[in-house]
Amino acid sequence: MSRHHATPTAVVAEDEETLRHELIDRLEQLWPELSIVGEAADGVQALRLLHECQPDVLFLDIQMPGATGLDVARQVQGRSHVVFVTAYDQYAVSAFDEGAVDYLLKPLEPARLFTAINRVKQRLAGPPADLGAVLSQLGAQAVAAPQRQFLRWINASVGQSLKLITVDEVLYFQSDNKYTRVATRQGEALIRKPLKELVDELDPQQFWQIHRSTLVNAAAVASVSRDFRGRMQVKLKEHDDALIVAESYTHLFRQM
């Protein structure tokens, strides 16, 4: 097994709490032998855990506050196998072609995670890959194409209180008079930010506008169908609401 531990160990470094917990849950399901010895919400915590825990595997978000995933990876120096986590396709194209390290794209797909786990298991018998070439490419891409920072969380009103909601928790946004409704699996909240601003601030790969009054989280879509009037509608996972798709947005679902 690993040169460090009889049982493989891992640290998960991801600044989005919801996604971090999702990744940990799925790792526990797909790789029950793996012992997760630490989780980090920023790059500084990740560096500390890297030194303290000396994990066999480091699941590392590329974009983190404090110190970026690239900063952390430069300190790995052959001590851990690294799986990068990124929301940006351009980071995950040429830099990983050699197959020395693996990557996961957000939102996480179980099948892709399963593939990454199998690759890491095969590599645990040997020393971690030299990250020099990969980091050089990633660093060059980051300089050549600085990444736009999309909205990550919102403050929403729930009754008389304010609640912090990460955008990953949101099923859909919908205009409602002076407010915008925010629907999550836990219920609904209200924000004053108009839908037009949200369209500009949210990641368009994650949130699709399906109507002039509705933005839906693409990862929350279970199916699309036509109602008795012939209108396309979206049904959501683990939620009863059905959302109408305006005719001008039906092209988004042609591949489904």
C-alpha cells in the first residue's frame, strides 16, 4: 500500500463547505478503506494539515482563499498524491494530459470520482508524481487567462432572520415582485437582488436561465417533459416543483 500508512489517508481541501462535505461523503461511500484525517476550508489550513498529517492523498481545490491550491501543491514536494478539484475546464485540459495527477470538475460526478479513486489506488504503491510540469502549465494558464470569480454565496431572508446560503444549495431562483425567491431543498428564502444581476454574477455553466423570471441549477434537473399544453417543463431532483421553460430557452435541453 502506501509508503506512509498501512491504511491510506487523505486530506480534503475545498473552500466551499457544501462541496467539501459532498466530496467527503462520496469518498466514504466509494473508498471506505480511505481514512480522511483532515479537511481544510482555505489554503493556509491545507498547508498546515499537509505538514501535520502527511496524507497519502490530497484532494485540492485550485481556487482557495489564503493560499491557492497551486501554492499548496508547490509545497507537496513528492509527499502526497494530488487530485486537483476545479470548476474551470481550461485548467483541466492540457495540464493533466500526461496522467501523472488526476482532477475532478465541479459539480462532482460520482463516475468521474470513481475513476479518479481507481487511478490513485494504482499509484499508491509508488512515489507521488513530480508536480513541476503540471504546476508550470497551470500557473501559465492562470496568468494567461485570469479566472472570473463567480458568486459563491448569498445572504437571504428567512422569516425575520438572515441565512447564509451557498449557491450550490440553490435549486432555482425565481423573480417574485420586488424580491427574488431562492429555493433550496430545505425551503425558500428571499433576496432583493434582481434576477438580471444574478445572471451576470452566477456561473453560466452551473445556472441556466430557462425563463425571463427563472434561473435553475443545472445539477438539480431530474428530467424535462412537455405538459398538456405542449410547454416544456423541468422537474427537479428531490423537489416537487416543476418549472416552465420558455420556448427561447428549450435549446438548452436538446442534449437531454
